Amino acid sequence: MDKIQLAIARLKEFELKDEPYFLAFSGGKDSITIKKLADLAGVHYEAVYNVTTIDPPELVYFMRKVHPDVRFSFPPKAFLTRVPERGFPTRLARWCCEEYKERGGIGRRVVTGIRWEESRRRQQRRVVEPCFKGNYKVFVNPIIDWTEQDVWSFIKQEKLAYCKLYDEGWKRIGCLFCPFTPRTRRKMQVAHYSGYRKAFIRAFVRLHENRKRQRPEVVARWKDGREMFWWWVNEAKQVAKKQLSFSETETRLLYQCRGALEVQTGRETSERETIHSLMEDYLNKVAPEEIEQPVLFE
Ligand code: SF4
């Protein structure tokens, strides 16, 4: 059985008789692939796009035009409203995926387009898996064993329309200015999407003011929110100097560090705060010449 037939068989096999799949649709190449496979399999589904409010306009345009059947699910608060409250996401401490990307599908069978090839973390995933994080759902990942090439071959074979950003060099399409986007591309986005850039800077200015009132030591290194924003845009490289990943052992270590920090400060602390504190330690230990200074190029 080839990969296409296998993916179709998986979708048929795990469909519930009395409830359509919740198809997590992002508008990217993997999503258009699973949607087409679901059509070929003849299974029932509801395709849902979780709006993050920092979505590339070209992607939204593509989905509205080519996939009008996809339901747009809006979050209670815009991303840039949450930044002044929760802080900025980083590669080590991202709060936003859970809040914006992983919404919906509670109690349902959720079809995703994740693939093993995408990351080491995803290599732990299975074709079908229950998820107990937050509320219960069951993930069905029909193309988990596909390569990127398999996906593009399928798109060509089926003559599927795709978002034009791929032809402009985007490898993965997602939130604008996401800390997981390679640094050069992220800086290009920041230069290109000037409206979003201004809105991000306004959010960072509010965040800086909030933190200055609550915990001035946390933001002491930045003159203001604008400088903090440009540091954030360049931050990926600083962290990438010594790539950190989270194995089981590292996660355990993180919890130990969290405990130690709570003892030190005498109050309850979060995983995110622990990571920030570890990053501070790390940055303090690295020789200054190893750290790229923020480029304030606006
Ligand atoms: S994709 Fe990036 S910016 Fe978007 S929610 Fe996830 S971590 Fe945040």
C-alpha cells in the first residue's frame, strides 16, 4: 500500500460513526493535503482554522478564496493584547501556541497534518494518540510518516492550489514574527509587514511599562519597549548559540530548578519564569563578544 492509500485507510479506520472529525486546518501545505485526503477518503469532517490575529494576510486571503468551507475560530483576546499581560514568547518559553494554535476539538477526534520529519519532538508522536493536556481529545495524524517531498508531490499530483507565500520562499507558514521562524526570515517579515511591526512595538511598549511597575529588575536591561522589541527580534540567534532542547531529563531538571527558584524567592513561580531565569544565568555566563548586540535598525 502506498503512502496515499495508507493515509486514506487511516482516516477511514478511525472515523467515528456519529461525529465528524475536527480537522485542524492551518492553510499550509500539510493542511491542504490532509483536507484533500479526507475528501478522497469520503470521511465527514469540520475544518477549522484557529485565528491567531497575527496571521499573514496572504494566508487569510488564500483560505477565504480557496477554502470557503473552513470555519474561522476567533480567540477571546488578540495576541497583541495578551503580550502586555503575559510577556513575549521565546523559543524556550512559548505560551501562545496553547492559547492560540491548539484551541478547539475538545472531546473530538482531531485530524492534524503533523509529520515525524518536522522535529525531534514530533518523532515521539503516533498515528493515533489520546491527549490529556487541558481537555481530552484524540489526535489522528494520517500523514505522520510523509516527507516534505511526499507532500509536494501529492499537491502537484492533485493540482491543489496553495498559498503564494511558498513561492516567495516561505518554508513553513504560520504566525508573523514567530520566534520559531529562522532569524533572517523573521527580520524580513519585520521589515515587510510595517503595520504589524508598529502594532508589535506598541504592545512591547505596554509590556515594558507594565513590568517596570511590577518587577523593574526583569526589564532593567532595556531602555524601553521599543528596544525590547528589537532585542526580541534578534533573540533567536542569542539562544541558538547553544541550542537547548527538552528531553525528559531536561524537563525533570527544569522542575528541579523551578523548585530551587521557589526556595530562593520564597514564592510560587512558573515554568516560564524559571526558563527566563535560566536564560539570564546563561547570558550572564557567556562572554559579551559571543552575544550579538541588538540591532536597532528602525
Ligand atoms: S506559531 Fe509561534 S507565534 Fe504562533 S502561537 Fe506558536 S509560538 Fe506563538
